[in-house]
Amino acid sequence: MKKFIFIFAAAMLAACSQTPSTGNFGETITEDGAQSVEAFLTSMGENKEFNGKISGTVQKVCQSEGCWYTVEMPNGKSMRVITKDHAFKLPKDASGKTAIAQGTARVNTTSVDRLKHLAEDEGKSKEEIDAITEPKVEFEFEANGVIIK
């Protein structure tokens, strides 16, 4: 009986600690005013910063902590959406789902060390990580709230 209670308690703790697959993460936000990635690029124009909401299909998710995801840009590149201050986790199984994020986008130069860290989060091989040798200029969106649906 003690074994059963222990196993039941362990299973309940594991179930409670998992991030749900859909819903609101971080600050509670609504879908109102969310722009597609295409519209976001137009809004961004030559500006260095964008504040608002974007909507797109999740490509990849951080498999280490669930602290970021990527969305495909119209030019075939990806934009990384990171959780502000690592304050909340996203579901690791969100690939292919629609995400709405609220926050701030910036053009960012990502260092080689950071790119290697992100590649580790993706679960890339040592060879793939070692092949990263140059910084990358890219959009980065810092989200204070995300809806996954």
C-alpha cells in the first residue's frame, strides 16, 4: 500500500509540473490587435523597435527550458521569440501551433556564444554547434505574454 501511495503521489507531482500544451503563458493577453509576421515586417520598416503583438506558426521550441520559440519570416529566415527574463515557460510540443506574442521586437546581433547556447537548447549535434563561427543579425522578439492555440 505504501508503494502505491508513493507511486500515485509521484505521478500526480509529475502531472502538475508539466506545462500545458495550449493556453496563456506569462502575462495574460488577448488576440486583439495581433499582426501577422508579414504585417509586422511592414510595421517595423526602418524602425529599430516594435511594440505590439505578432501572430505566427511555431517552428521550433527550446527543448531545454521552453524559454523561446521561432516563427518563419516571409524571407525564409526565422525570428526567435524569447520569454522576458525567463519569467515563464512555453510548451515544448508547440511546433506547428499558432502563437500570439505581446512584447517588443528589435534588430539584434546575436553573438557566437549565444548562438551556440541556442543550438544546444535545440538539441543540435556537437558538429552543428562547432560549425557556428559568426554572429548573426536577426529580429528578436521579447515576449511578456504568449497565447498558444
